[in-house]
Amino acid sequence: MKGRMAIFKGAHMPFDLRDYPLPQVGESDLLVSVSMSMVCGSDLHYWRGDLQSGMVAKHGEAVMGHEMVGRVYAKGASVTTDSNGALIKEGDRVVYTYFAGCMNCPRCLRGETASCPNKKMFVHHQAGQPPYFTGGFADYFYLSRGNYFFKVPDSLPDSMVAPINCSFSQVYFGLHLAEVRVGESVVIQGAGGLGLYAAAIAKERGANPIIVIDGIQGRLRMAHDFGASHTIDLTQHTTPAERVARVKEIVGPAGADVVVEVVGVPSAIVEGLQMTRMGGRYAVLGQVSAGEAGTIQFMPAMLLGKNIVSAACYDGWVLPKALDFLARTKDRYPFDKMVSHTYPLADITKAFQDSEWSRPGAHNLPVTRTAIVP
Ligand SMILES: [Zn+2]
Ligand SMILES: [Zn+2]
């Protein structure tokens, strides 16, 4: 038995599709048959060359793909339940964290696996090494012990579940860290996938008003469907000063209780801090691109007295909460519209080319989340 795996060769290079033998499944591991994998914004940063893959620099190629959902194809003898205690059998649909804490450090001891300095991530792996299937752009995925995994409720389609182990959980954890409370004002910088998720999560936490900032009309319309009470159009409020003024017009002169950065542009940080009230919280969740944030003045009251929180990954408890959130609220928000395009694995190069957000016409698309269905 063999399965296919797409191999990343570097920025703008066609992926190689290779066959590898299905590995023997270890005592505590799972082999998952992938049903859907997302092209994450971070994958696109590597594709565009904004970020350099250490694995590609060293070996000329890498295994890629970390947002996915699939079915248990084979399981080790000792695997009887998911990480929450639900019974697991072959054929069950599962999602899993794309990283695992070392479980042997002071951070893991406190359950803070997102902050583990030794955590294993399957963002880029060496290609051609057993158990081969170490990335989501493939027919199979080998899930080692240490990655929390959870059974998916039947009520949720793949297109809602595939993005949740990265983007959705990242935002869910970020708003937890920022402690968004009932009646608090929330500003969200960016209405891509993360921004739309942030609006829905803020709404469910009882926030009001919820202001979403973006420059694409379709996204701003979507933001209202995902719970925004107000939107600010970058094409009409073209300077940071105008946008800060507009936010204060809505929430009052002190600024917003919570501001959430999910735009990925470093310069947004200075602007977001200006929108945050003294004693408020600024959550930095979307900065996966390299670059300078500009100069941040601690004095006068630009930053002093404001709290910055940030997240890269999330603690393990978040993923089952994310599943539960989607199951409860899927009829209130159009989560099913988050996947805009679907491609077979054989067309993965085209999927990346078409997802390139700087290509002509891309700005007309409301959301450009692309899925690969093997
Ligand atoms: Zn991701
Ligand atoms: Zn650890």
C-alpha cells in the first residue's frame, strides 16, 4: 500500500507529488486518512518567499501542511480513546493539534504547551523519512503520541473543521488571553479568516460594540455576518489617524477595551496600540511575516499602562472547545463560507498559485481560504 505526498521545493516552485509506502503504526500512534487540508496564510508566506524554510535551505525540499481533518485509517493497539476520553475506532473523524509539548519542562508541567520551548511542530519536516506522512498535503497523516487529538461531531462538515486546529484555535486562545468580557468594546484589525473568526468569538463572549477594519468590501460585508456591529473601510479612512479617530468616535475617547491584530502587517501594531484604552488589552495574533513594527513610544501615554498579549499556537484544551463552539454556533455564523476554493491534491501547485493574494483580481475575493481534498 502506498500514498501520495506533496513535497515543497521552495518559493514559487511546483510541488513534487511522490508515492511512499504506508508506515507501520506504532503502539500509541494513529495513521489518518486526510479528508481535507487547508492552505494556511503561513504556508502562503513560504510559497511567496516572505519566510524561509530552514528545512528547504538544508535539504532542498520539505513536507508541508498543518491545518486538516481526516479519518482514523489505522491505530496502535493502546489507542482506545481520544484525548478527551471519547471512544475511538477506525473510520472516526478526528482533528489534532499541529504541535506537541515535550511534556517534560516547566511550561508543560503547567499545561502551557503553547509556550513549551521544546515543542515539536509539523510545519516543515524532512521529506522521504519514515513514517513519511508528516504533513497535511498528502493522502495520509501519521499522528504521533503527544499530539492531542479529538473526535469530530458528525454535525460539522470537513470545510468547517479543517481550519480549526490552527487559525480558529489561535484566535480562540488569543481572545481568552485578552479576557474579552461581556459589554466590552473590541476592535479587530483585518477581516481575513482569523478576523472573521475573532468577530464571532468576541460576539459569543458578549462583546459590544465589535468593530472590524479592512479594505475589501466583500470581507466587510462578511464581518457583519460574523457578528461585527461596525466596520471601518481602509479605502475611506486611509490614514492611521483617521482610523483611530473613527474607533474613538464609536467607543468613546478613551479607546477600545480590547484590540485584536489579525492582519499580519507589522505597522498595524503601532496603530492598534493607539486604539487601545489605558489598561486595555492588545492581542497580537497575526504576525507571521517578518518585518519591523516601527517605533513604539512607551511615553507619553502611547503604550504605558496598556497590556500586550500574543499567541503562537494555543494550549491543548482549546481544540475541543473550538469544536464545541462550532457545533453550538454554526447556524448563527456562515462558517461554511470560509473555504472559497477546493482543489485535488494533484493540482496543489495550481491551488497555491491561485491563492496568491497579490495576483491581479485577488482583492475582489472576500475570503481566499483554499482547501486541498486528496
Ligand atoms: Zn496555520
Ligand atoms: Zn515542554
